[in-house]
Amino acid sequence: PQTQTHPYTQAVLDAWARLRSGPASSDAGPLAEDLPGLVGGLFVLSWGGGDDYALTRAGGDMERLFGRSLFAHPFLSLWSAGDRPLVAAALASARERQAPALVRARGESLHGRRIELEFLLAPLPAPLPAPRAASGAGPR
């Protein structure tokens, strides 16, 4: 059975498409106040090569959900051992294809609580060779 994408995930995907289409895009899309919980679930990753992805920015909702500060936290360590390969493959695919990847995976809070999440990995254009970054939307 096909599941529907969360509205925040769709908003980030639409924003990513507008960024890629450049300034000629006529659709301005929703504003942050139209989706009040969106900003707290956004995150930015930096890629250090291989499977080395670290959170460089994480919204307050993300940090509350995982029960810790996520600055410079290794992204793959947030996911259950069973879902870590799936998340790593999605990261590699998004980076290599320079296209978004939608992921549904199980994370774990600092206190061991399991968290079912949907998030979007959407590569950001990098004018400089390093650091490479990706934005994401979660948790939903």
C-alpha cells in the first residue's frame, strides 16, 4: 500500500524544486507561517566523505525528539542498526544523483525511545568544493 507524503515533506520538496529551477520560477510557494511546525524539523548535513555525514544545523523539534543537541552529531548514528544501511544508501543516492531521496526509517532517542520518521534528503548546490551539504525535513 502506498502512503501519502507528509505536507512538510512535500513543502521542502517543492522548495527544493524551485531552488533548482532558478529565479525564473513563478510559484513562490507557501511561507514559513503557512506551515508553523516546518522550521523546527529542518536540518542541514555536511558530508566529509564516505558515510561521514554530520548535522551542522538541526531545528528545535529535531533536538527535542532525539533528546539531545545534534550539532556536529554523526547523522547515521541516529538510526537503528537495521535502518542505518537504508539511510546510508539514500544519502549516497541523493548525493550522487543530486536529487532528493525520501526516507522512512526508525530512529532512536537518547533515552532509547524508538521514533518512526519520514524525512527528505535534498542536496543543496555547493558553489565551493567543500563542505558539501544537504538539507532535510523531519521528523514526521
